[in-house]
Amino acid sequence: MKTTLMAALAAVTLITAVPAAADDYKIDPTHSFVTFTIPHLGYSLLQGRFNTLSGSFSHDPAKPAASTIMVEIDTASIDSNHAERDKHLRGDDFLNVKKYPTATFKSTGFTPKGNGGTLKGKLTLHGVTKSVMIPVTAIGAGKDPWGGYRSGWKGELTLKRADYGISYNLGPAAESVTLGLFIEGIRK
């Protein structure tokens, strides 16, 4: 009896000593988007999006600083709602999708704050990799109607095109582009 009790206590101790693992998510490409906004001649804004992306993230609400994400964007999936402009954007003057078929972001750290925080990581675009910081906010998390569990996040990053070797002259109002990140993941 004493041996059984000791074994049971040892098992409980081992179970409670194992830290809980972070939730791992696969990015849902049909409910996740990377958008872009750039001034057009200083008179208006041009908006569009990349239609194809993939990746994964990990998040533990108890240890948010350990959160990570990796996103890969198919640059040829750019969509500005104008076929001729999209053809130009895919060409050598801008994204050069034949040479650089993907853009990636891989986090290197996360600083939690309130209902979100700041992602630190490496953004690779047009063959150039730079460190960036992206403020992000949790949109929500919970069960879906199909028995799964989802988590959604949004973030925004403004970058200078020339920093990534994209210097086609669009005038001084269009030197920077803002990327909107809307990521929904399905827990694995």
C-alpha cells in the first residue's frame, strides 16, 4: 500500500512538473491576408493584397514572450484589382517575382503588452533581409463550428521601398508602403 501511494505521488509530481506547451497553429490561408497601402501621387491611396500565404505560429497565453511566427508570401499573388498594374508590379521594376518568388517574415522575439505586443523579426523582401518590429493585437480566439480552435491577430508595418531595393520612381509621396497583417491560425 505504501509503495502504491509513493508511486502515485511520484506520478502526480512528474505530471505537475512538466510545463504546459504553447499552442501551435497553422495559418489558415483562406482567412489570412497581407494587404498593402501606398499613396498614389499624393492625391489618393492605392490598396491591394497578396492572395497566397502560408506559415505557422505558436502562442502560449501563460508565456506570451515565447510566441513565434513564420509567414511566407507568394509575391506573384499580388492583387491591386487591375491586371496591367499587377503585371507591372510583378516585373523587374517592383517585386521581380521570377527572381524573388517569396517574401518571408520570421520572428526573433515578442514583447507582450496588453492585448498584443511587438513582434521582432527578419523580413525578407526582394532578396533583402532587414530587422523589423511589428506592433500586433489579438483579435480573438476560440472554438470554431467544425470542432477546431482558432486564434486571430492583426498588425501593421510601414517600410521604405528603397530599403528593399525597390526604387522605381513613383514620386516622393510613394516612398513608403504600409503592410497590414491579418493572420488567423487553426490550432494543430
